[in-house]
Amino acid sequence: MSAMTGTLNQTQRMDTTAAIAVALTVVGWASAFPAIRAGLAAFGPLELGALRFAIAAVPAAIFLAVKRPALPRLDEVWRLVFGGASFVALYTAMLNFGELTVSAGAAGFIINVSPIFTAIMAMALLGERFSRWAWAGTAISFAGIGVIAMADGQGLHFNAGALLVLGSALCSAVNTIVQKPLFARHHPLTISASNMVLGALCLSPFLPSGFAQAAVANTAGLGAVIFLGIVPSLIAYAAWATALSRLPAARASNFLYLVSPMSALIGFFWLGEVPTLLGILGGALALGGVIVVNLKR
């Protein structure tokens, strides 16, 4: 009983490890948006995803082979398979296809429906509590992301691409709920590495055409796919698993509202995209909402 209480206390507080994990997740996934845009100039959506996670799966598989973690129970196998198929393969395919026709600002707005989905499902299925302050902060952050989306000059156009991005947000939210129970028995890096390997296997049918495209790709395209495999995939997915193991699902997901402002900041330094005053205001609102959610902690 004391061990269970200690685990509960660990997941409720924002300790140093959780803070570092959240920061790595936000920076890693924020950098994915400009990297995906760069990669899609040289690769097809499915080929980009297959190469990205093939790169991430190699060190992940080596980690699993060296550590030899405990095998999942029969009732846990489907949760691991779901992570690889949905959180890695399906999420990546839908987001890549969506970004072909959806602007970065609109994609950031749509993808940030995920924390709302997660909070609702966490309350209904995991028994988590989300206070009025937390919902107020969520509303402020979501409004800020909406301002960022409108500030990119292209507005919101809910076409087929937008529906695909919305589908990727749903994949992320559902996976958070599905895999949250795994952290009671398995190390977060084990879960993340398993997701990488299983997701890469799901995307492997597109590897041959991905290698063919890589043979004629320019340096920028190759650099983008390598970066995607290491930072937003291998590092950020491991960091997210760590954060999810130490924080309630709804609260951990709320920090993802910081991805859009961070993506705009990275776009400024990487692509020379100068944010507008409206975009800066949206970023401040997104940050303010996250602060409100954590005021009572």
C-alpha cells in the first residue's frame, strides 16, 4: 500500500525529471512541424514516415535487446501494439498527408484539440480530476492557439487535410489513455522503444520507395528525415513516455499547448519566419493557460 501511495504522489507532483521530460517533448515535437515541411519537399508522406521511424527504431531495438525488459502480460500486449500502430504509424501518416494542404498555423490549432480529448477521456476512463481552474486554463491555451492559427495569414480551412490532422490528434489522445496503465509495471523508455519498433514495422512496406526517393533527395530533405528520426521521434517520444509516467494524463497533455508557440520560435530561427504581433499574443495566451492549469499545484 505504501509503495502504491508513493507512486501516486510521484505522479501528482511536477518534479525535476517530469519538468525536463515535458521540456524535451515540447521542443522536440515543435521542431517536427518545420522539419516535416522540409521533408515533404523531397519525400512522399508515407515514405517520410517510414524512413523517419526506421532511423528511430534501430537504437530503440538495440535498447530493448540490451535491457531485456519484462515481457508484457497478455492483457497488456494490445496496448503496446496500439501504440505502435496508432501513435506512431497512423498518427504520422495522417499528419504528413494533412500538412500537404493545411498551413502550419491551422495544423497547430487542430492538433491541439488532443489535450481536450485527453482530459475528457481521462476523467471518464481513468478517474482523473480536472478542476475548473484547469478547464479555464485549457480554454485560454486553446484560444491562444486559435490566434496563432489566424495570424499565419492563411486562416482555417477545414478541408480533407484538416480532417486528417484532426484524426492524428485523436490518435494521440486515445493512445495516451490506452497506454497510461502500462506505466504502473513497465519503464517509460521500454514503452517508448516498443512503440518505435512496432510503428516502424507498420510503416516498413513503404521503406523501398523511401530509399528510392532518398537516392535522389537533396541535402535539405535528407537532413530533415534524419533530424525527424532522432529528435522528434527517438528523443521526444521517450521524453513524452517519461512525462506521462510521472504526471496525470490530462495534466501532462495540457503542456502540449506550448508546442505551437515553440514551433513558431523554431521556425523563426530555422526558416526565418517572423511571427506577427497577433502570433506573439497567441503564444502568450497559450503559455498563460498552461500556467493557470498549474497554479494550484
